[in-house]
Amino acid sequence: MRTHPAENHRTQHIGWLRAAVLGANDGIVSTASLILGVAAASVSQGAVLVAGVAGLVAGAMSMAAGEYVSVSSQADTEQADIARERVELATDGVHELAELTAIYVQRGLDADLAHQVARQLTAKDALAAHTRDELGFSDSLAANPLQAALASALAFIVGAGLPLLAAWLSPYRYLVPVVAATSLLFLVVLGGLAAYTGGASLGKGIARVVFWGAIAMAITAGVGKLFGVAV
């Protein structure tokens, strides 16, 4: 019998991809903005690098903690809904079967076929059927707090390290244009990779990342220049 290869859908990457893109983007934009703001205040290159390193460390920890708390809350909500569904199946199986049947009818099956499908799926694994079709949860999209925290923190460190490296290697008098230009280039690469991995439009993915990154860097540099203080 002829077999077909398993399909690899893009949604399987959503959990770690979202955290990684968010972390890398935040790392590039926040660190580059911090460096540009401090440099625009006419301080020494050493002060700029210290500010950049401090921003990298603080940002990575903040991203990890924020992702872990946020995704943990999502996971807790999912588990609470699953526990409630488990109780309802144990106490009112007839109503739950009718509820599942109604879901399949709404999706286009006729009533008899929907009832047969609901009965067979309930007999195999009632909780899995309701978790997937009633609550909308799936294994590929399940919340994973530790994975999200690690992906976000590591991505932030990589992202933040790029403008920091540019600031370290650049002659101080060219630091602002070099960091700004290289950071925009890094954002182009990040937007393209994220769009490619997620199967989205390269143009749109790159444009939105670069647009907001450029605005953030310009505003921060302007504030540093205007007030002459490290921001």
C-alpha cells in the first residue's frame, strides 16, 4: 500500500517561534536604542558599552521571567479548563455527547453522521475529543513555560549582542551611524527569517520589524541628544 509522508505544518513552530522572534527583536531594538541614546548624550565609549551590557543582562532576565509567568498563566488556564471538562464528562456524559455532536453539525456534518463521529471519538478518548474540538487545545500549540522562557532569553541575548558588538568594534566617532545601520540590517535578517520560518510574506515580515525598530531607535537617540543624559 502506498504511504504518504507526514505533513509538517507551520503551526508546530508557533510556540518557540513567537518567543524567539520577540526576544531577538526586543534584544536588537532595546539594546541599540539604549546605545544610541547614551552615545547621543556625548558620554565616553566605555559608558556606552557598560550601559549596553547592563541592558543585555537586565533585558534577558526580564524576558525570561515575563515569558515564564505569562505562559505559565496560560498553561494554568488550560489545565483548569481540562479539569472542568473531565468532571463534566464524568457527571453528565449524555449532555457532553450531545454537545460534541452539535459541534460537528456546525462544522458541516449531517446530524446522524455527526452523532456517529461523536460516539466513536468519545469511545476512544472522550477527554481528548472535547479538549481538541470544544476547547480548541492541541498538543502542537500547548503552552510550555520553560521552553518559551529559554527561547526568549537566549534570543534576546543573541539579538542584544549584535548592536553591542558593533558598538565595541566601531570607532567612537562613527558609533551612532554604525550601530544604527547594522541594527537595521540585523532587523532585516530577523524579519526575513521569522517570515520564512512561519511561511509568511517576506516583504511584510521585514517591513514591520524594520519600521518599528527604526522608530524606537530614532526616538531614543533624539531623547539622548535633547536632554544630554543616558536613557
